[in-house]
Amino acid sequence: MTNLPDVRPASATGPELRERTLELLEFPRIRETLASHTCTPMSRERALALAPVYDAAAVAELQQETAEAALLLDESPSLELSHDPRPLVQRAAVGGMLLGSELIAVADGLDAARSAKALGGAARSRTPLLRSLTRNIADLRPLERELRAKLTPSGEVKDDASPLLRQLRSESRDAYHQASAGLQAYVDSDLGTEVLQDRLYTVRGGRLVLPVKADFKGRMPGIVHGSSDSGATLFIEPFSNVHRTNRWREAGDAEQEEVRRILQRLTVSVGRRAAETMHALEMIARLDAALAKARYARTYRGVAVGEGDVVRLVEARHPLLGTAVPVSLALEPPVSVLVVTGPNTGGKTVALKTLGLMALMRQSGLMLPCSPQTSLPLFDGVYADIGDQQSIEHAVSTFSSHVTAIAGILAHATPRSLVLFDELGTSTDPEEGAALGCAVAAHLAEQGVPCVVTTHHRPLAALAEEHEAMENASVELDPQTLRPTYKLTMGLPGRSYAMDIAARTGLDARIIEAAQQRLGPVHRETEGLLTAIRWERALTREKLDEAEAERARSAQLSAELARQVEALESAQASVVEEVRAELRQEANRVRAKLRQAESAAEWQTFRGEPPPPRVMEAASADVADVQRALRSRVWGKRAASTPTERKTKLAVGETVEVGALGIKGSVLTEPDNSGRVEVLVGSARLQMDVSRLRRTGEPIEEERPARPSVSMPLSTPAPGIELDVRGERANEAIERLDAYIDSALAYGLTHVRIVHGKGTGALRNAVWRRLADSSTVASYAFAPRERGGDGATEVELR
């Protein structure tokens, strides 16, 4: 064996390997995206330092923070801060003086602390953890009021910050006006017209001066405070104005001294409460970081994923890929190692990185872009070896770097770790690389370490078929287009599609045939079998999708029919009650008239006179009216069958009617213990209580006062609650619309939806004109946004 120089780098520690994994899985991009959702420099700093934790209690607390923050997003929280006040507060604590603008930055931080405290208590019962964080924020409003009382929003000290400052600023203004008036006199004089470069005065070195032409400096006695770049202008302070400018400068110096004293006093106030302020700012950072996680989760529809015993990803989407195909995979005992094979660019590495990022994100307190059925264990470390790690500087080849990484990972991985190997056994002789890959995977499987491996080596896939702790998975190309589907299929090794791709790209057929002969009969037979299995799975999946779509449509129709049955029966009961109320009022009126007639008759009898015929005739007429009204509404009731009686009457196959609505169906099951049976109405299966059914030909319990019942033979298919006419010509769509509405009315539907699409609006306008002309349409309007918006119209039928 040839002796090679020892170029091994120092072995990496566990934390170093975990940090390297963060880089390989692009976790820093997660941090940057999260940071873009923060509102303060302090929380941005926390976002950029985000890292997974490996303690169960810490993970649970981070997840709870994010879940509670999601509940607060609807409160429109605002913790905006443009500057980090913490360095300023620390400087004040050690005696340094803060400028006015810096003190305003501290005041803004105190305002944010007040908002954080209020936000934490906004939903106390639902956010106990965030409430506990913000509850201990000190009341810093007195300090904030003191700062804002003395300073303007830009940080200038206000005139009324102290009585002395008000006086000094008044004196300074007066002195300035006197000094400037003295110079203005020169500007307005004939001498000024002659000797001044410009008809104005300015300031040089804190002194008021005149711009005098250099040739006339002898005409303007005074102190020269400078000249222009060309030397053509001298800036002269006239001797006659020196005492006025001195007075202005002295007043200004006194003013600045008072301003410095006020700022120093305010700085001391900040320093006194530095510890409380720093705590409040840290709580702001933590609260806004949690809110940022919740905001970020909304962008990818993240869900909270609890801790589980096994690795199970369901419909997980890579968070950094906008249109990633969802990945589903599982490592369930006894399987701990998943071997993923398939063509290049097929999605193997994306699946690998998706799992790794899901684990890192969950243990960092982030919600995950996946189905709620996903579960992940608590990992004590996530270790990955992905990509080309060649190092010219350290004379380490690609293969050597991979082996070094693998050795470090094997030294630290435990059955509670997650290990990810991309292209295990690559960058060396294929036979030796495959052998090494098999040995590494088998070692991890025997140790029970959760691991996902991607590879092109067939021996590794063959080992996964034989080893009870390993399982195969594959990514596929579309068999017709040879384009990646990015779908991961569990339980089946993948093909490389090398020969298919070579043929599709134009390689000579004779060369391809010769290559296939070199593969050997076993390889060709295996490839053919895998192809057949994939075609069979594709057909099965297509049939399952169709069945699921039909099941969903039937369920939707069943729910709609049940809703309409309840609505119609409710409407019937309401109408019946209204008519009963009318009859009660009528009966009361008739009884009153009868009592009046009886009283009149008694009075007449008492007087010995017969009652007036017109009174008795009127009373008799009223009685006849009520009797006719009662007969016209048929209020007699039949002897109602009890549910128990009906249980014995109804049999499978019998035709029944739903309530008094006239909708016919067929009984599919015997009544259960609660008295419910399954009824086939059209193509929909409804669960109905037997008390709401009657056998065909039985009398109706109560005649409906309005709307005649309509029945259809079961051979006529029941319409759905939706008609899709997109892509059809207007006349064809209108014909289908008319037939659909007739069918919907026949089946008792009251609410339907017409999908016409948006397009140019021509088809929509034709549909609306037809609906407007129809006497069977009560109303129509665009559907809500979640049900199609202006691409669909919801119709209420009469």
C-alpha cells in the first residue's frame, strides 16, 4: 500500500459541524429573510443571530413565543425604531453626555417599551408567555415625558427648557438684531454700493462681516476674517460693529453653556434608569423578533409542528424556493436510513435540504411550510455533507474533504441526531465509492441514526432493499418529456434515465444500443421492471386523484343538499307559523264579534224584544268566513308516525321523500341506533333522520301553504351546485344555463354558482343578461373572492 502524506485537517467539534451544516443548508438566508420582517435594530440583530437550540424546554418556549405572536398580529402591533438606543443608554450610565438627537432616540425607545408592555397585555389569556415577558417592563413614562418636555422631535433644546435659557436666547436674539442692523446700514449706504462685492452681510469664524472688494479694503476700516478663494473679496468686520458682535457672541456662549447643562441633566436622568431601560429594550427586541417570526410564517403559510417520535414530513415546501414541489417522506421504525436515488436535477438535493431546514427551523422557533400532520423529533444535532468542499489552500481533494466531513459526522452523530449525505461515495472510483457508501449507510442504520442519503450508486439502493433498517425512495422524470417532476416516491429505487436522455439529445442509436448491451441482462431487466412499476403507479395515482375529486364533489353536493333541505323546512315552518298567527288573530276578531252579538241579543231578550236580524246575520257570516279559511288551509293533522315506528317501516331499497319537500330518494341502509339512515338523492348520499322521511304515497304531515313540490325520477342525474361554462360560445353557454337552471329547480336547489371566468367579460355579460330576463331567478351577484370573485356569479332561485 502506497504511503501518502498525512494532510488531515484538525477534527471538527460538534458545534463547528453544526455551524457548517447551517451554511450548507442555506440557513443564513432564512436569517436574512426573517430580519427583513423586523421593526427594530435590536430585533434585527437577534434575527441575524438566529440559531437552533437543542433543549426540549427551550424549543417549546420558542415555539410558544411564535404561536402567541401570531395571535397578536391582528392587533397591528407597531414597535418601529430607527436607531438602537442601547449604546446611548450604556454611555449615559458611565457618565458620558448625550446630544439632544441621541436623547430623542432614547425617548423613542421608551415609547416602544410602553407599546410593548401594552401589546403584551392585549390578549392576556391567550398569550401568557409574552405577557410574562412584558409584564416586568418598568414604567418609564416619567423619563420619556421629561425628555420630550425639554427637547423638540429633532433633538433641539426647547426655549422653555429652563427660565435662564429663555432669557439668554432672548438676549442673544436682541444682540444679533443690533449687530446685523449695524451691518445692514453699511449695505444700504452709498459706500456699500461702491465697495461691497455683494449687497449683503454674512458670517465668518462666528463674526458678522461684509464682503468687501479687495481693491477697496482701505475704504472699510475693520478686522479681516478671511478672503475668497480668488482673493478678490475680503470679509471685513467694521470696527464700529465689533462691540455689537461681541455682545452677540457672549450671549450665544452663555446660551450654549445653559444648553449643555440641560443636556447633562437629562443624560443623568437616563443614566439613573439605565438598567430598567436596557431590560425594556431587550424585551422589545425579543417581542419584535417573535412577531417577525409570525410575520415571516404568514408569507409561506407556516404551521406549528409539534415534537414527535419519528421523522414524518407531509407536503413540506422548501422555504427559499417560491414554487417548490411539496416533499413527503418518513423514517418510521425499524427504518432509520432513507436512500434516495434518481436522475440529476430531479430534486434529490432539494428533498434533502428541505428536511434539514425543517428540523433547523422548528428548533429555532419558526413555523414550518408544511402540512400540520408533519412531526419531527427533537434532534441533538443536524449534520450534513453537501456539495463540493475541495480546498486548494489545504491541499485537500474533493473526495478527501467529503471523507473528512463524514468522519467528523460519524464521530458526533447519535440516534437523536439527523444526518444528511448528498451523493454519498462520489468523487472517487465508482466501485470503491459505492462500497464506502454502503458501509457508512449500514453503520448508521445499525446505530439507529436517522439519516437521508442521496446517491447514484446501485449497490447502495440494493442494500436498502435488503436491510430492514433502510428504505429506498426516488425522484422521477416524466416518462414522456423526460423533465423532472420533483416528486419523491417512497419505497422504490430510482432510475438515472441516462440512456433515455442520451437518445433524446441525439446520440447515435448504435452507440446507445452498444452501451445497453454492456449493462448486462440483469440491469436491463431491472430497468424495464422499474419503468413498468412507475407506469402502473402513475395510472393508479391518476385514478385515485379522479376518485378523490369525485368524492369531494359528492361531499360538496351532499352538504349543499342537506343545507337546502334544512333551509326549505325552516322556511316551511316559518310560513306555517305566520298563517297560524293570522288565523289566531282572525279567530279572536270573530269571537269578539260573537260576544258583541250575544250581548246585544241578551239585552234585547231582557227588554222582551227579538234580537235584530242583521246582528245575527253578520255574526253568522263571520263564523262562515272563519270556517272557509280553516278549510282552505287544511290544518287537520294525520296521526304522526314516531321514529321508532318508522324504523320498522323503512327498508333498504324503498323510495322515500325528504320531509314535505317532494325530493325523492332511495334508502341505502337500515336505521342505526340514533334513527338515521343513508339516502341516495340523485348521485348524492345524505345522512337523514327517519323522522324527516316518509314513504312514497304516505300523507304529508302538514300541507305547505306555498311552493308546490317537484320530484324527478332517479334516472335523471342530479345537477351540481356549480355550472362551469368557461371557454364556451355565448349561445352554447346560454343553452346549458337554461337547462341547468331548470334541472336545479326540479331538484329543489335554491343557490347555485355559474363559473364564467373573467376574460373579456363577453361571456359574463351574456350570462347576466339571461339571468336578468329569467323569472325563476330571485337575485344574482359576483361570488366572494375566496369562491371565484368576478370570475363566477352566485344565483338565488325563486
